[in-house]
Amino acid sequence: MCRSIKTLREPFTPQVTDDDMEAAALQYVRKISGFRAPAAHNAAAFDAAVAAVTEATRTLLDQLVVRGTGAVAADRPPAAANRA
């Protein structure tokens, strides 16, 4: 779907930053909305969607358990702790 969104889960990306999550969310919202940059009258809805998708991404990554890495969600720092 969005080729520029990279995989953010282990083992592909061991250290995920807020910037990584927000960039992925922005690409997703751009794809879904069809706008690279929204018009002024749509900016609030666009920004709210990016924030919501970023938070959903953080929650997902914090809860995933990836087999074969030896790490479960409880053993890793939460994605929010990996801020750049």
C-alpha cells in the first residue's frame, strides 16, 4: 500500500523513535486522504488523524510479542521511551 512506510517492529527496527512512528502515520494519512498537504480548512482533521495513527502505532508496538527475538513487550522499553 504505502511503499515508503517501513516496518517498525523487531527485528526489522530494534530502536523505534517518535519520529519514525509519526512519519509512518503521516504517510498513511496522506495515502488514505489523497492529500500530500491538506487545505487550511482540512488541516485540523489531517493533523488529528496523524496524531491518532501515531498513538495507535505506539500502542501496537508496545503490545506486540515477536517470536524468535527473545524479547516480549515487557522486556523491551516501550516505544514511547525510544524518543529521539
